[in-house]
Amino acid sequence: MMGPMRAARLIKMVLLLQSRPSMTAAELAAELEVSERTVTRDAQALSEAGVPVYAERGRAGGYRLIGGYRTRLTGLHRGEAEALFLSGLPGALREMGLEDAASAARLKVSAALLPSLRDASRSAAQRFHLDAPAWWNEPKTPELLPAVADAVWDDRRVVARYRKGETEVERELEPYGLVLKAGVWYLCARVPGATGSFRVYRIDRFTAVEPSGDRFSRDEDFDLPGFWQERAEQFARAILRAEVVVRLSPAGVRGLPHVLDRVAAREALSRSGAPDAEGWVTVTVPVESEEVAHSQLLGLGAEAEVLAPEGLRARFAADARGMARLYGT
């Protein structure tokens, strides 16, 4: 009696041969993660079962399907279909534990395509790649991410323990969606019993995640991209607790959105008055703190003059004197 692992391997062999003109024993062995001797036995088993696998002898020989044979075993199951839509995100798939499902889905789709289209996935992969983390940042994959991802895909409630400051809290959550932002994974979840209460959790702060055993009914009106954008904007505004007054050259006006919060900078510029006699404009901009504003506005160099608060202006004056000592003549 054929075991399930061998049956799955034989199906994969047929799909591989259906998606390519021919393959050598070595290529099949590498794809199937078996020995070439096992490939030979599997090909013989397929032939005996009525699948027209033809073995070409010689140094350039290999295996191919003959007679226009097409298998019907190309249907995607739900997990593969969902993973296929994420297959442009190999790193994210790997971290969520969905890499195998995506690989199987791509193979099935490739086998079902016309021969002239079978290189489409490789062609696309060579032309687009998403690298989510920021430069000089090596984020660590959260240990509990696969468990959280399983619950998200399965619409299953979880009981989670979460670090909140110096303490841990326990919550029952309905996990709606995952977001990968600059290399950091977040969970968007609803707290049962609190109507419309959707919250955001950093997954690397979970210390335990256990499925509660029952599924929840998903709110079909929930829009993950829209929810995330709204919360991200709320977060950006919430941390801007101080203000600076800065005078900007035309180059400084162009550069301000690139060194400060983009939305806050553009809103401040839209409220600025007319340029002065030198073409400079004065704006009041919300910032996270004087310390943060100091490091950010340094990037504009002599294209920005801080007018207030006085303590921040004094810091830039000290910077200028120090630079003059280094570079002045």
C-alpha cells in the first residue's frame, strides 16, 4: 500500500514534468529531495500506473511526459490559494510558516498554464522584490509569529499574554490581520465583547499564544489596509507633543518633509505665510521632542534656522560654532 508521503511525491513529480519540457534525474531528485535511484523507481511506478513518463537515455537524457498528458491534480486547496497571493513576499511567507504552501501553489499553477506562460513566475520574480526592513536593521522574527499567523488564517480566537510596560496582561483576542512594517510584525485584533474595539499589538511582545478552540465570525466590513493607515496616522500625531519654529530656505522647504513627519511637515508648510525678502518662509512644526527635532533638522544644514524654542536654537548655535572651529578659515 502506497504511503501518503510517496503519493504526494509522485503527484509532485507529475506536476513538475507537466510544467517543463523535460527534467534530468538529478533535477528531479533536487526538487523532490530524494536520491536519483528513488526518482528512477518513482518514474517506473508512474509508468506502470498509466502515466506516460518517458525516460530518455544518454548523458543528456532525462524524463518527460508524452502524448500531451495533462493531470487534473492541479486544484489549489484554500491554504495554497491564500499563500499564492503572498508569493511575492518570500521573507514574510517564510516567517509565517507558509513557504511550503506557496511553493505547492506556484507549482500547481505553473502546471496548469500554457507552455508559453510557464516562465511567468520566474520572470516576475526577477523584476520585482520587496525588501521590507529598513537599512541597518536586522529584525528578529518573533518566535510566536507562526502560531499567530495560523490563528489569523483560521479565524480562531486565541488567549494571549502580552508585555505592557513592566507588566504582563492576558487577553482573549480575535486575530484579524497581520502587518509587516519596516521589519516589525504587528497583529490587528478585536477584543471580544468590546464592539468595534480593534487594537494593534506588536507580535514580538507576546509571551504566549494559545488557541481557545473556537472560531469567530469575521466582520466582513473590516478593511485591514484602511484600519492600519488610520491607526498609523493616529500614532504619528500622538507622539508629536512639542513644537518648533523654523525659518526655511527654498531648499529647506523641499527638504522638510524628508526629515520630519511627512504629514505634519506638509500641513505646517501649507499654513506658512509669504516668503520674506530673501525668499525664506517661517513655519511652526509639531515634533516628537526637542532632542528628536535637533537630530532631524541637522539634516537640513544651513537651509534651516531654528527660531524657537530658545533652548533648541542655542543647541544649533553651539553646533555652528563647533563646525566653524573644524572647518572655518
